[in-house]
Amino acid sequence: MEHRGDPGGGALVRSALVTGGRGFVGAWLCTALLDRGVDVVSLDRRAPRGRPSTLALLGIEDEVREREGSLVDRALLDRVLADRDVDTVFHLAAETIVGTVRADPAAAFDTNVRGTWTVLEACRERGVERVVFASSDKAYGAHDELPYREDLALRPTAPYEASKAAADLIARSYWPSYGLPVAVTRFANIYGGGDLNFSRLVPEAACAALDGRAPVLRSDGSPVRDLLYVEDAAAAYLAIADSLGREEVRGEAFNAGGERPYSVLEIVAAITRLAATGVEPDVRGAGNPDGEIDRQYVDASKLRQCCGWEPRVGLEDGLGRTLDWYRAHPEVRPPVS
Ligand SMILES: NC(=O)c1ccc[n+]([C@@H]2O[C@H](COP(=O)([O-])OP(=O)(O)OC[C@H]3O[C@@H](n4cnc5c(N)ncnc54)[C@H](O)[C@@H]3O)[C@@H](O)[C@H]2O)c1
């Protein structure tokens, strides 16, 4: 990762807590923080049996201090913040799988909403200097007006979207109400190696293509998505944290995405071409699958202007790196039936 030093000129992040550090994006963010010499602690729940930690897969398990437990355990959060004298919290832990949230919304609201206010309360009491909360572009819900800008209304209709929107509003209220320097991120679909959530488009299609299976499209391929490479996402979290000393960043939301939207068919066709295993996308659906938003992409100009961030990894390059990662990690690929 190129992002070293303190581009914002403000105080440096010295000691960071990443909630959800064993997960896909959290582990890449830990890598970026270590690369800057930051002391990093991860708080994550006990992994389901057989599920590896992305921290271990990225080879940084020994460099990150790990605490195991739940987000809603306030006493544990207090101990973690105090033990490491944490100055910056990146709150990423969440129930992230749309289908899991739909199946058990109460459990997901507990993690995604109560978990968020529990983290915020711990940060407020401790006087943490910066908090970056991972909301999502899904919080916007379906809008005719695209790209999403940060001043659009949040109009969630599905439980995952609603959980992110609720936590987004709660998190931002902590700046005007309590003076806690917090910003929220509404990033587009993040992709890259180490994502073990195989219900997501890119990891599913990448592993299928590498294993010589035709990736199945549950839509007709026309839905439009915005893809953000995971190291660009990590750089965006850091750019926001670096800028939280400035008034115009506090209490604000920031989008980030790739340079332009792509249709699902374009994305999967690029994956099969780059995998070069002779398979083609298998388009089985009609229109958009139930419960998914048809067209989503973000305007990231606010983040560029306020924090100097821009994506560095284009789609072809990012998909190539992603395929290389899964090629090097056959052990995590879903079994071929
Ligand atoms: N991946 C994306 O495309 C994307 C896009 C926008 C926003 N986000 C947000 O970024 C964050 C990280 O997403 P990800 O893709 O890395 O997901 P992930 O599922 O890989 O990681 C989430 C982590 O949270 C942990 N977790 C869940 N419940 C917990 C609890 N109660 N206590 C402690 N830890 C708990 C999980 O064990 C997991 O390691 C999420 O908040 C997600 O909503 C992700």
C-alpha cells in the first residue's frame, strides 16, 4: 500500500481498534494501518467453525492484537480501548450478508444497530479522538436519481439496508450532540482477495471461473454495480480518519466507489476472460433478483475534495489481483460438487 505518513498534516493515528478485523475489509484495513506503523487491535466474534480469519490469510495474524467477543459487550469494549490507549476506532463489524439479515432481522439489528451505539458510547466515555463507522451505499435504498450523493435521503426498504441507515444516523448524531469526532462511510461494493462471503458476486464468480465452472448470474446481467477495490477502500478509511481533525469532515458521510459503474454481465465477463479457464457467464435470471436494488453507483467527489482520496485500482487490475489471490488460496474456495 502506497499510503504512508500523514497526508492530512494533522495528528497521526497511533493506536487503532478495528471492529470486525478478522473479516474481509477489516483485515485489509489492519494491513494498511500496520503498514503505517500503527498499533492495531481487532475485536471480532468467535468465527463459525471452519471459517478462517482473513487476518491469518493475509499473513498478519501475529502483528494484530486480537480480542474475541461481541460488539454488544460494553465492558469488553471499555477494556480494549483502555488497554491499548486507542485513539482511533474503525467500526466495521456487522452482520453483512443480506440473506442472513433477512432471515433473522432481530439478531442483525442487535449487532448492526445496538452494536454501533455500544461502540459509540464506549468511544464517547473514553474520549476517543476519531471514529469512522462503516455504513454502506445500501443505506440509500432505491433512488431514481443516480449517482448517489451524500445529501440524498436514506430510503432503505430491506432489513440490511435499514440496519445500516439506522446506525448511520445514530453515528452522525454523536458529533453535534456530544462532540465525538465521527464520520461515516457509504462505500460501494468492495471486492478483492480474502472475501469469504461467497454469496457475493465477485468472490463467487472468481472462484467458479478458476475452478472451470461457468459463473451463474441470478439476474439477466443488466443490473448496474459500482465496485471499489479493497485497498482503495482501506485508503479511503485512512484518508477520512486523517481528516477528522477538520470541522467539515466531522458528523459527515462519505461515498467511495470505482471510476464508473458496470453491468453485472460486464463484471462477470471480465472475470471469466481474465481467469482464462475457457468458461463463459451463465445468464439464468430475468431482470433483477428479488429484493436487490437494480442500479447503484456513487458520486465520490465529496471524499476527493475533503480528504484528497481517489481510487487507484481500476476494474481490470483489481479483478486480476483478486483472481491471483484466490488462485494462491485454493483452500478457501468453495468445494466443487
Ligand atoms: N464488502 C462490501 O462490499 C461492503 C460495502 C459497503 C460497506 N460494507 C461494510 O463494511 C463492513 C465490513 O464488511 P466486510 O465485507 O468486511 O464483512 P465481513 O462479513 O467479511 O466482516 C464482518 C466482521 O464482523 C464480525 N462480526 C459480526 N458480528 C459481530 C459481533 N456481534 N461482534 C463482533 N464482531 C462481529 C464478523 O465476525 C466479521 O469478521 C461492514 O460494516 C459492511 O456493512 C461492506
